[in-house]
Amino acid sequence: METGFFVLFDGVCNLCNGTVQFIIRKDRRGRFRFAALQSEAGRQLLQQYQLPEKALNTVVLIAEGRAYTRSAAALEITRRLDGAWPICYAAIALPRFFRDAVYNFIARNRYRWFGKQEACMMPSPELKQRFL
């Protein structure tokens, strides 16, 4: 698999799909590439970085040869966005157990609060090259 910034996300989760759309809008340089955790490319990256295929309850960022999950992934993503979003990275100073507790609470309730789709989203033709 090539190098770069890869975001693996739950392809049926409305919150996750909205987050991908947000990242695309705030990544004017087009550095991020995306794959649903349920996709073959997503499963291959999970295996390559020795992450469990049950990782559907977290976003995964693969950046510079390292895999980040949960709050660390979210903060590492904001760190690389355009605009003022890198300021959010300051939250990395909070203890990981606290950050991940908040992340896990949202992750556990995401389908109830935001809903889910029957199938993974299909990127528009102009965004197709950014998806694995």
C-alpha cells in the first residue's frame, strides 16, 4: 500500500460519512485518502497495521507509517487540516483515558443519534480518486 494519510471509517455510519465530507472540505491540498473499514482496502490496511477487524467502532488514521485510533486519530486528523483546525490538537495534552472515554461514548451512540445507511457511501466521480 502506498504511503500518505489514510482515514478508515465506518462506511454505514452517518456521523462517520459526515466527518469524511468535513475532512474533504477542510483538506484543500487533498492529502487524505479514505476507505471504509468494511471495504477490502480497509481490511487490508487493518491487517497490515495489526489492528483487529472489529475496529468498526473507531476511526483509524494511518499517517507516516503509524496507525492512530480513537481520539488520537481524530486529533491527528485535525492537526493536518487547513484553517484553524490544527488548534484542536492542543487537546492531545488531556489524558488519553479521558479523551477516549468521550470518544467511546459518542461512538457507542452514533447510530442512535445520527443513524446509519444500508450500504457504504459511494463517492462522487470528482472525489473517486481519493477513495481506496
